[in-house]
Amino acid sequence: MELRSPSVGKVLRISVEPGAEVTRGQEVLVIESMKVEIPVKATANGRVKEFRVTPGEQIQRNAVLAILQV
């Protein structure tokens, strides 16, 4: 399952490690858009398979940020 960006912005921080178990609603990473921090949360229970972005990276709306294995 792909975790996608809700907005154009910059990746501020990644909140969990690759391979971590996450629950639906848990913060996975945070992006900044127009000086507002936007938490990106898991949409299902699962394991973070990989991240497709790094902190500081500029991203577009709907960009794939991470892959969750559900």
C-alpha cells in the first residue's frame, strides 16, 4: 500500500524506522507546506517496507512517500 503526500511541500522528518510496525492513524512522517507541519499517518495497520523520500526533499502533491506492507 502506498502512503502519498496530501500536499506540495518538504519532508521535515521521518517518525519511524523502515521495518517498523505501525497502526492505522500513527504518524509515519511529517511534511511542511506553507510553514504548516502536516503529519502523514498510516492508513492501515502494517509494516513500513520502505521510504521513497528523505528529510529535506521537496515533494509534489500525491507523491509516493512510503510503502506499507499490510
